[in-house]
Amino acid sequence: MTTPTVTTTMTGRQKLVLALLLGSQFMIAVDFSILNVALPVVGEGLGFSLAGLQWIATSFALAAAGFTLLFGRIADLFGRKRLFIGGMALLGLSSALGGLATSPEVLLTARVLQGLATAAVTPAGLALLTTAFREGPLRDRALGLNGALMSAGFTAGAVLGGLLTELLSWRWAFFVNVPVAAAVVALAPSLLTDSRIVCRHRLDLPGAVTVTGGLLALVYGLTRAGGSGWTEPVALGALLAGAGLLVAFWFVEQRSPAPLVPVRIMRRRSVVWGNTAGLIAFATETSLVFLMTLYLQEVLGYSALATGLAFGVLGVGTVAGGMLGGRAVSRFGGRATILGGGAVQAAATLSLVALGTSGGWLYLLLAATFVGGVGNMLVIVGFMVTATSGVADSEQGLATGLATMTQQVGITLGIPVMSAVVAARTGPDAGGDPQAVLSGVSVAVAVNSGLVLAASLLVAHRLGRGAARHADEAPAHSVV
């Protein structure tokens, strides 16, 4: 029996495609965080109320998370290349609108459009990436680089947002997207190829309505709970409505002749447990950034810009983890990479419990966030490879849509949960007392570390059982 040749070298065209797709995904990641540091300045410039500031971030998150799964499937049915280019064009136009905004209504409209563009570009771009490289070392490496740049983009967004706001204007946090989007739209038609997919069925509208409505309600409820508390009636109602709609979605898909998400996909261990690892990885790392922001600003008294710059070390760690992640998955498999990365992230995070009130503890923070960033990115690369392995090319948009949805829900979930832990520890009368804030942050950091370790052990156990059962169906490098 002849062993198939495994290609480990990219062609020149593949390198160009990779650069184009990675550049677009990096820009999308930057958009998630670039306005966070500038929110007070934006609010002052356009007349937002203090309570209304959160909607600058929430409007983006609602559209990005709520429509990702729908757009991922649309990409499979009607063309990923077409959706990717259209999404990038929308991103450029909405960014220009945001930069020119003169009222809160115009800015929020721009943020919703940016979120919709993100919901289209991310799964379509990832599907184009996974179908440009066959399962194996090249795809593992490409997904590792993609994960590294996306995670680095979240950190770079905070740094870049602070620099642009301080040196130029918050409007440049929008304008910076325009030339990048224009370049991608100009180059993509000649560089990208798309497999021919014939749509024999209409889009599953009942499934689209229930899953999109469920995700919108869930993200809104999580965001509202983060600001108003988990027992606040509107937040609780939104969370319950979201859960109900997602349960209804499951039953709708079982009866649909052309389901948006085939039930057999959701029964694959690689999809279910790979996405579980991704959900915890994004929830814990983004919420850790929130916790360390509280520590740096409320305990050590750092400025917003200095805080953003401090997270540059985390960005370096995520890039290093992404460079290692593809090789680790190729050599050890997705299960071992998730377990090892989770253990490293959990240990590094736990060390932050030792932080104190003097500036000298900054060195521990920098070292721990670097090491934790490496571990977190190993988990993310393992998640992306695992969740998209063994899925036919015709359903890669669906698989990457699920993975992207997991990422965005994780980002939204982490901060409200950790904020609630801090609030429960500090109590309502703590005010801005640095010692009380430090106490709350320390407890939340311990919870964060425990979640990472527990999830990594559970996912590795479940994937191990699946691998034993389906070893004869899976490629040697992947976990099914």
C-alpha cells in the first residue's frame, strides 16, 4: 500500500493567500478592542451618556456573535469568496461612517454594520483558509498563524486605540481600517479561489431565525448582566429567552430537510469538545485582561495608555504560542496540545494570585501574562484544528462559523462572569479601595485558573474516548 505524500512546503500562491487572509483576520481582531480604551473620549465627543457608552461595544458584539453562524452557512451555500469580499467592503464603508460620525445614532449604526461585516468575513475567511490547505501540517501551521495573529490583534487593538486617541483622534480608530479593507477587496478577486458549491435547498429560515435570535438574546443578556447584575430582570429575561430559542433551534434542526446546522455535525466529538475548549480559552483570557486592567488602573494607578502598553507582552506570548501551536498539533495531536496548553495557562494564571499593591509586582504580571499567552494560544490552535478536522470541504463554512461563534460568545461571556466574582468579593461598599479591588481580583484569578484546568482535563478526556472509538476514520494528525 502506497503512503500518500504529505506536503509540508507552501507554494508561492499559498503564501500570498495566507498573507491576505491573515491580514484581514488580524484587522477584524483589532476591531474588537481598539475602541475600549477610547470609550470615554468618544462619549465626550459625541454626547453619549455614561450608561450609553457600553452600547458602543455591545452593538458590535451583538451583530458579530448573533449572525456569525448564519453567515458561515450562507458562505457554504452561496460562495465564501463572494461573502468574504462583500464583508470586507462593508467593513471599510462602515469604518469610514464611524470615523465621520457626528451623533451617537450614526456611530452605533456604524458599529452594527462593522459587527455584521465581522460576522461575514470571519467564518468565510477561515473556510477559505481551511480549504486552501489540506488537513495536515500545512493547515495546522496556517491555523496556528491565524490564531496567533487574531489573539495578537485583540492586544494590538488596545495599544493602537490608546496611541491613536492620544496622538491623533479617536476617529482614526475607525479610519485605520479603510485602506486595509480597500487593499483586501482589490487583491482578493485574483488571489482567492472558491470551490463550486451548488445550493440545492433553500436556506433553513426557521433555523436561522431561532439561532440568530437565541444568540442575540444570549449576548445581550450577558452584556446586560455584566453591568446591572445577574438577577436584573431584563438581563435574566434575555438569558432565559436566549436559552429557550437555542433549545428550540436544536429541535427545529432535527426536523428540517435542509438544516442550517446538521445534527450529525453537532454529534461529532471533535466539533463539540473542540468548541468547548475554545469557549473556555477565549472566555478566560479576555476576562483575565479585564482583571489585570482593574489591577493596573485601580490598584497600581496606571493610565489607560500605560495599561494597553503593558499588555504588549501578552501579545508577544500569543504570537509565540501561535508559532508553536501548529507544530505541536502536527506532532502531538489536538488533544495533547489542548491539555498541555491549558495546564500552562492555568499555572501562569494562578501565579497572579500573589500580586500585591507595590509597583514591583508588575514583573510577575508581565512574565505570567507572557507564559499564559503561550499556553492560551496552544489551546486555541488545538481548538481550531480539532473543531474543523474531519469535516468535508462543503461544510467548512459551517465548521468555521461554529468556531467563530464560540470565540465571540466566549469573549462576551468571560468579562461578566469575572466581574460578578470581583463584585461578590469586594461588596457594594468597597468603592475604589485598592486593597478591596486586589482581593476581588485575586479570587477571580483563582476561579479563572480553575476553569482553564478543569475544562482542559475534561476536553482531553472526552476527545481521548472519541479517538479510541473512531481511530480508523480519522487522519493520523487529527483528533476525532
